[in-house]
Amino acid sequence: MRIRVSHTTRYCYDTPPASVTQILRLTPRNHDGQYVVGWRIELSEDCLLHKHEDAFGNITHSFTAEGPYNELSIAVDGEVETHDTNSVVRGAVERFPPNLFLRDTALTQPDAAIIDLANSARGSEGGKTLPLLHTLTTVLNREIIFDSDPTHTATTAAEAFRLRRGVCQDLTHIFIAAARHLNIPTRYVGGHFYRADGVTAQDAGHAWAESYVEHLGWVGFDPANGIGTTQAHVRVSVGLDYLGAAPVRGVHYGGGSETLKVAVQVDQADRQTQS
Amino acid sequence: MLSRTADNLYWLSRYVERAEFLARILEATQRLTTLPLTYVGTSNEWESAVATAGCASAFFSVYHEANEKNVTDFLAFSTTNQTSIRGCFELARSNARAVRTALTVEMWDAINGTWLELKRYGNGPNSREEFSRFLRWVQESSLRYDGSAYRTMLRNDAYWFSRIGVYVERADNTARILDVKYHLLLPEKERVGGPLDYFQWAAILRSVSALTAYHWVYRDSLKPWLVADLLILKDEMPRSLAACYEAIVRNLEALAGLYGRQGPAQRQARGIRTRLQNSRMDGIFQRGLHEFIGEFIAENNRLGSTISEQFLR
């Protein structure tokens, strides 16, 4: 499937800042199921965009844009060719042994409720890793209502699970917390999802989790959609949690408060058929 | 476009590229043999040249000993060896003649002129000096063909097929040249990283016109893993495996765009490109450079047959 992604992140400042420094994780890399045909990042201000790689192997771009200005926008436009690999992610950049992804972070600390959830999933599947993770995905998808109101970027897994509400990021955090509690290395994946229902304009990127299954490797689970990852998923960055894989992080010097608007467009670029 | 036409264009480019590669191997071997024998001890450069060209078994079915005369004859002028330099130019010209109308005048002139001039060299030169001139001439002929294709061809499927031929062949050749070092024996008393080792690596880099590039990129003395890094993973090095695959993928993409459909060749090429992008040198050396190259050559050949299957039949 050829997926076209274009999104804009726009910051508006009450009082113009003196300068803004940001690090972007917006550029996908290739693996067996995904090939980046073209990718471009454009900033509204003139500045140097340095390309690096972080510890997980994500491609990062960092920049400092000198102010003052009232608005700063980051536009990304690209095309990715994907094909289905039954959710298994092979040939991706791996900088660490899988066990690193057993590490808990503040956002993925399990509480008693999540531990219960994890244990009951293990109980129902007799301890087999793969079915267990599928059960976890389905249960989370059923139990948690998709709602972007009550949670925000710093909501922890435990808080979201208590509310039984959240967005893809929260579902992923809960999934990670539960899986790590069961000693399954699991990581956070940020990316994009092409919706089969024809809705192309989205408010944000997508997020899901990957777990390491013995003899199989990394397998993608998307609790927000209740499925394993498919060719509709474009994998951009990985990390221990949202903060590690965040698309944009940064600081601004001077100026007042900022407001942030994100618009994502994920569409199929269907000029080709597969033979 | 008829698949037969595509096939001719693809192989035309491959043969010209291969002729150049053979000239480069012979030149590198000549250079390696200039070290005094007392200094090197026993030497097997000519044997390694045959192994690198990938025709050791064919060679030893005709000759018993790999020495300068036999090897230069076999790789450059032989008519029994179909893919000697002469054989390559003859095959290239017959492919070109079959698709004369798909070529520009400049390309045809380059290939036909080369073929005519080849006769001047008869069955081989009389002196080493003349042979060196011959090798330069082969490389210049390939440059002329490549340049005229690049400058004069219409950017359509004919151009893309001919480019894919160039890059599939070039990737194979770079991998093989890098493997020379595996076939060359380092005499027991020589240490790795010693003067002879250094000289051999320099000859390899020189043979792909990359010695200056190496110093530009690394600003360091010659180190095996850096040489391998340059010729395998560096995008900015035009003969590196990564750069060749970048070009293969791009040209296959262009074909897919034009024909409105894609197939196994595109997917396979993208897969190889991805693996090259995601590899790092320490990982490759841990598994063994020779093994990596062997796998790559096999994979590159598989892509070659997939391309044939998908487009050229």
C-alpha cells in the first residue's frame, strides 16, 4: 500500500519568543514491511536543520529558530510504501537487546489495577506469550473508551486506566505497563495509521506498541484499533514511552504561553496496483 | 516497449560495465605484482584476479597455471571466455545492434566505435606498457558509453532499463573487488596492517577510483573496516553498494510509475536497500566480511533474475 502522509504542527505564541529549540522525530526509516519513497520536513523559519540519530536509532532533526515571530510551523510531507508482514517487524534498526524494553518509566508504571489486568490476561491464555498479547489488545480496546478530552500528554498509564478513557497514547501506555509486568519486553511506537473508513484528516499521529516474542521477534499490537499492526501502519519512531518517541520536543526562550495545533492527513496514494 | 528490447538495453549496459570492471581488476592486479617478489615471498595475485572475476573454474578448465600471460589473455582477449573484455564488447555491440533505434546516435557511435577499435588490439598487446594503455582505453570506452547514455537518452523506460543494468552490474563488481582481499594471501611473516597489507588495500581503493575519496571522507590511514564502510555503506560514494541500490530502487520506481504497477523486483530491491541502510560496519565484520559479500552477491543475482522474470521475458 502506498500511503501519503502530510501533517502540519503549528505553534502560536501570545508574546513572540526570542528563540525556539526543538528536536523532531518525524522521519520514518525503512524496514522489511515499509519503504520510505520520499520524505520532506519544512519549517516556516529559516534555520539549520541538523539530522542525527538518537540512541534507539530514530532519525531526529534538531533546529534553533531565532525570533521574534508569532507563529512557527513544521510541515512534513512524504510517501511510504508498505506491505503486510503479519505484524512482525523485521529488518528494523535495533540498537539495544530486547530486554532493555523491560524498563519502567514514570508514564508506564503499573498500579494494582493494571497488574490485575495483566495477570488475568495471562491466566486466560495459559501463559503463552502471543495469544496473551492479543487478548490484552482486545480487552483494552473493549474496556477503554476513546476520548481525547480527559487525558493529555503527561497522563500516566495508571491514571488513564482508572478513568477507562483515553487516546491511542494512553491505551499504548497501559498495554506497555501490563506487558512489562509480565516480563515481556515492550516498546512504544509512534507513527501514522491509514484509516480504511476513508477519514483522511486526523487530529494527531497514531501510537501503538511492539512486544518481543521469542522465536518471532518484535510484533506490533495496536490496542486503539484492537488489531495487530497491518500495512496501514507507518512506523516512525520507537522509545520506552511517549516521551522517548515524541514527535516534537523543545523549549522556547522568552515569550508567553503557546498554543499548539496539529493537523494530519493520511491518505492512500493509489497510483499503482500490486501484482 | 517489447520485453526483448528492454532485455537488450539491460544487457548492453551490463556488458559495458563488466568490461570496465575487468579492466579495473587487471589494472589492480598489475599494480599488486609490481612489488618485488623477494619482498612479498610467494604470490597469487593472478589467481586472485581470476577468482574475483568469478570465473576460476572456467579458467582452470583451459589453463593449468594462473600467471600473467594466461590470466590477461583469458580475461581480456580470449574468445573461449565469453565474458572476457573482448567478449563483453562483442556482446554489447550485438545487443546494441538489435535495438539500434532505441539508442541515440552518440550511444551507438560509442559502442560501435569501441567494437571497431577493439580489432586494432588483435590478440593482445606486445608489451606491458601497451597493455596498460589498452586497459585505460577500455575504461574510457565505458565512460564514453555511460556519458552519452546519461546526456542524450530520453528519460523513459529505455533509459531506466539501461540504468538498472549498469547498477546491478556495478553493485556486483564492487562487492567482488572488495572480496579480492579475501583471496589474496598475506604471507605469514607479514602482519595485518603492515606495509604489504596497506599496499593491497590501497590498490583495491585505487581500482575503484576511491583512494582520494577515502582520505576526504575519513582523514585517516587505511583501515580495512573503513574501506569496507566506504564501499558498502556510504551513500555518497558512487560505486558503493548503498549508492548502487539507491539508484536501482529509484529506476525501478520510475518503471513502476510509468507502467502503473509494481511487483517482486521492486519489493526485493527495496528490501536489499533497507538492509544496507540499517546495517553497521561492526555488525558486518562480526559476521564476517567475506560471508556478507557472498550473501550480497547471491542476493544481487536473485534480483537480476527477478528483473528478468518480471520485465525481460
